Amino acid sequence: MTPAPPVSDDDVPRWWRELGVPGLVDVHVHFLPERVQAKVWRYFADGERNYGRPWPVTYALPVDERLAVLDRLGVRAFPTLPYPHKPGMAPWLNDEAAAFAAQHLQVLQSATFFPEPEAPAYVAAALDAGSRVFKVHVQVGRFDPRDPLLDAVWARLEETGTPVVIHCGSGPRPGVHTGPAPMSGLLERFPRLQLVIAHLGMPEYAAFLDLAERYERVHLDTTMFATDFIEQLMPFDRELLPQLGALRDKVVLGSDFPAIPYPYWHQLAALQRLRLGADWLRAVVWENGARLFDLAA
């Protein structure tokens, strides 16, 4: 039986308990170094210019308060997902992410990379240091994921099966290398990559659903998907719901906490109103993420 949807952040633990899961696994959370986080929030503060509409950051709080919010919500595991926008930045971000994860047991140690000659070496170092998930942001980084400088990186990540959360769809703003074509080309060369397509690939939902069907280890995260905010900008074609329902074991919860323009509970309620059923919700908010990261209940 599907519980009543949550109506506030305080109501979220009631919701997942009634759903029958031990909490939430959120694969799309950001905790960035302080000066990087501040720049990101300034960008969202100028939402009218950058996105054509206001984008208030609901959880623009100090680190300890953000951690406390996630704890109260029942988010049992989450990454920090750093991402560079220029060469030479990734190793420092990886070191910062490793130090943060070492201080917080619920954090999935994260890392990132950029197309540069040093990338294979520092990606190998990050893996050796315990990184469990990588983040790639094609739009912010302004690079083609098929760049030959990344061939050895993708080969290593395919070999290890390490999840890579990749923002590659053209929403909320398109980039030179966003969209399904670069990802299709990448997967033709590295078909066993454990990719997690951020935002369900919005707005190219249909193409990315097809990629998840075609490739065994491709997942989709729900970050901002089906929320009122995104439905006004990039609505999901409800004719695709049966396909999304059939991909139950390949969809994982993502939120984009803390830089979301609505409270956390709304993401969960938005997923429930898709009416794909309690089994689908359980798989998305706990089971698939727990399996992806080998988490105990």
C-alpha cells in the first residue's frame, strides 16, 4: 500500500517508514568547498538572468545545519559530487571531498575529473583513496565526454564499475556538448560504464530512457524530475510513464540538495504523484541506491 505523500520535511520520515524502507539514499547531493559553494549559490541567486526565472536556494545553510537537515529527513547515504570548470581543479576538489567523507560516515566519498593529461593518474589515485562515486558536469565543464584525453579514465571506471553521476542532458540550460548524442557515442565505446544520468536527462527524457533500456549499467536519477518547478520549464511526457515504470530497477533518487528552489519533501511527493506504485517508490528511494553502493539496511 502506498502511504499518503509527505507534506513537509518533518513528515518525510513518516512517509518512508510507511513505505517500508529504512531511509533514503540520495545519489545527487552537493557539499562543495566553501568558496566554490558560495560561487554556486551566487549563480543561482541570479536565476532571472541565468535561467529566466528566480531560483531561490532553499537550504543555503552552514555545513553543520545542512547535514542536520539530511539526518532529520532520513537520508542515510549521499555523495558530495564536486565538479571542475577548468583544468587543474579536479585534484584539489578530490582531496577536499575525501577529507569531508572521512569526517562523516554517511557520506559516499566522491571525486571528479576534467579532460587533461593528468586525469588518468589522479582518477586512479582517487579510486585508491576510496572514492565510490564520480561526478561529471558536461554543461559546466564545457567538454565533450568523448574527448580522447578521457579514454583511459572511462576505461578504468568501466573496469571498476564505479558509478559516475553525469549531468549530460540539455536542461536547465543547454551546453555545447549536452544531449544524448555524446553519451550514445561514449557508451558505444564503453558499454559497461555505470553511468547515472542526472535529472533523468531532462529535457531529452525519451532518448535517455532508451539509453537506460539499451545499456545494462546505465541508471537515471530523479533530480528535480517531475517537480512543479521543472514541469513548468521542461515537462515530462506522460506517455513515457510505462517505460519509466518498467525501468524501476534503474532509477535512483536524486535531489540536488541544497540548491533546490523548493523544500526537499516536494521531490518525494512529485515522484509519488506519478502513480507508479509503492514497489517503484521503494526501489527508487532506497533499494536501487543501496544496491549501487552496496549499503546495508
